[in-house]
Amino acid sequence: MKKILINQLVGLFSVLCIYANITHAESDVIAVITPKASKIQKLDKGELSLIYLRKKLYIGEGSRIIPINLTSSHVVRKQFTNNVLGGSPEAQSEYWNEAYYHGITPPHVVASEDAAIKFVEITPGAIAYINACKLTDSVKSVAWISASGTFLQAPPALQCSE
């Protein structure tokens, strides 16, 4: 009897862990944001990579792009950097040391997703990334990236705890 009860509890625990991972993954969707007035409608992984490596500085008819990063320890930055640039923020330091030598500076860093939203809201040409659950009506999303790194064609259904 005790063995059956333990097996049932282990099974229930496994189901809860699977459900928690699904919910967690859905809430880890990244929204790439621009000002509402931006002419950018959609961006793919290649364009985002070029923008965040500062290899693409202008879009459209010469509008300057201002990429914004979160701090290197921020979980959303780590996810974005891994999925878009293919590594950790720390692994990018050698790239930026070399780029700086050629006069190319890394994206500006803000301390929080709220600061990124505010910066994008008031700065023409700005682009940033945030957890999709933080998205507000003051900016628009031009890309959605799942926790696994897949670029989604449409805004996903989110399960946000807030």
C-alpha cells in the first residue's frame, strides 16, 4: 500500500513538473519592441543579429537604429543573446573589444525591462527586447521569440502571472 502511494505521488509530482515547465516556457517569450511610430513592421533573426552586432545601423530611408540591451546578468538578455547571437553576453566581450578598436560601440544598456520600454517609447529608432508579459500599449512588437529560440509568425497566447 505504501509503495502504491509513493508511486502515485511520484507520478503526480512528474505531471506537475511538466506542467510547470510548459507554463514557464510560455511566459519566457521575448517581444522585440520599437516605438509605435516606427516604420519597422517585422524583423527576423538575421536582421536582429546584424542590428545587435552593430553591422546594420540604418533602416528604411536612412533612419538610425538604436539597439538597447538589458544588463548582462538579466535572464531575458541571456535568452535573447543565446537565441539571436548564438552565445552568452559574456562570450560577446571579445567581439566588442575588436569592434571598439574599429570605432563601433556596443548597444546602450538599461537596468530593467521597464527602462527599456520607456527608452523605446520616447526615442525614435530605438529597439529593445523584453519578456512578452511586460509588453505595454506604449510600444509595438516587431518580433516574437519563443524560449526555444523559434521566431514566431504571430503573437503567442501568453500565460502571464501578473
